[in-house]
Amino acid sequence: MFNDVLYERLHNCLETILELEQTFSDTTLNGCGELKELFAMLKDSLEKLGKLDYEAADVERIEQAVAVFLQAVKPTVHRLDKKLYSGRVLQ
């Protein structure tokens, strides 16, 4: 049975990771085809989410994995953001 709440939770997990693509693509992805492929797979998975059935335990596991991933990449994202936006002036 399809569960809208579980779908939204899972969708948010994938969207959160995909939001990092721009940060990585400006610098890191240029030489890393594997990372580009992973982002492409995530985008493909996002499109297929509506066709799947979810168990709450599976979604919780994915949410925990995303939280661990975000903690792991936080220093890198922070460093890249500083590098990307240093010297830019808001008008």
C-alpha cells in the first residue's frame, strides 16, 4: 500500500542530497565521473519513487544514512562554499 508520508520523507532525503550537486559540480565533479554517475542515479531514483511501496523501517534507515552522509560531507561543503563565494559581493 502506498503511503504519502513515507513517500515524502524518502523524497526529501533524495532532494537533500541532490541539492549538494551544485556545490560539488562547480569544483569537485569536473574530474570525478563516478560522483556524477551517483547524482544521475539519485535523480533517476527520485523519478521512480512514486511507483514503489515503502516500509517505515526502510525509510528510517535511509534517513539515518542521509544524516550520516551529511555529517561526513559537511566540512567539505563548508570549505567549497567558502571557496565558491569568497570574493563575491552581494548587490
